[in-house]
Amino acid sequence: MTELIHAISLTVNGVRRTHGAVARRTLSDFLRHDLGLVGTHVGCEHGVCGACTVLLDGQPVRSCLIFAVSVNGRSVTTVEGLADGSELGPVQRAFGECHALQCGFCTPGFLTTITAGLAENPEPTRDQAVAMIAGNLCRCTGYHNIVDAVLRAAELIRERS
Ligand code: FES
Ligand code: FES
């Protein structure tokens, strides 16, 4: 049986994109396989690890749990959209400065999660930084340096504004 293809139009990283997808296509697969944005990683595929986190209208969501058809007309930011043009964005720079990644598989999800978290709370305490990343799993770093990176990113964002 042939499945119906739905036209999905959305803004991704500031660019209007349109592509067809079947109704059961997840947003993570749509971004990676249909739009070629492979920066969004897929780990558990059931909403636990946070690796697939993207921003949907500025709010962090697990793209493995969302159907692409449901984001028609909305705005998505992936890790590819976090840079300032050719320069890394502040959260990305903070990760480099604080050595907050090892294998890097979890990193796109942390970067998007922290971007949204700092937009909501630009001056987190260390405890608040820990809470900010509580929904994301990392099997390499032990989290300490990621918490440092949250606080450093907050500084960089404040310096910029
Ligand atoms: Fe989506 Fe793990 S791949 S939460
Ligand atoms: Fe390897 Fe986080 S850096 S899983």
C-alpha cells in the first residue's frame, strides 16, 4: 500500500523549507534524512536521552517523539542554527573552553537545551545549571564540565549584550 506524502513547510534555522513526508516520519528523521541536518543526533529514540533535542518555536523538544507533520508552519532551530554566522555561538564556545564534551554524541542536545535554558534564566546558579541539563544524558563527561560550560556560556552571553 502506498502511503500518503504530506507537504511540510517550516522554518529551519531561519530558512523556509518544504519537503514531503509520511505521517509517521519523526521530526528527528525528517531533519536528518530529508533536510540533511545531521547535527541532530538520535540515541534512545524514545524520549529519554535528550540527544535529539531541538528548539521548536524556541522551546526545547525531543524530536524523536514528534511527528514532522505536526510542526508544519512552525519554526525549528537545530544545532546547526546556533552559530553566529561563521563563528561559534556562545554555548558552543563555552563547551570548547570548558572541555565539556568527549565523544560529542550527546552534545547537540545539550547545546540546544542550554540555549533555551539560558534564554529563560540568563544568570543561573550552579544548582540551577545542574537542573537545566537534568534531562540530558552523557555517558562520557561526568557532567561537571558541562555545568561549568552552562555558567561560562551565561557569562559570554552577558558580555555580548
Ligand atoms: Fe530522542 Fe533520545 S533520541 S530522547
Ligand atoms: Fe560522549 Fe556525552 S560526550 S556521550
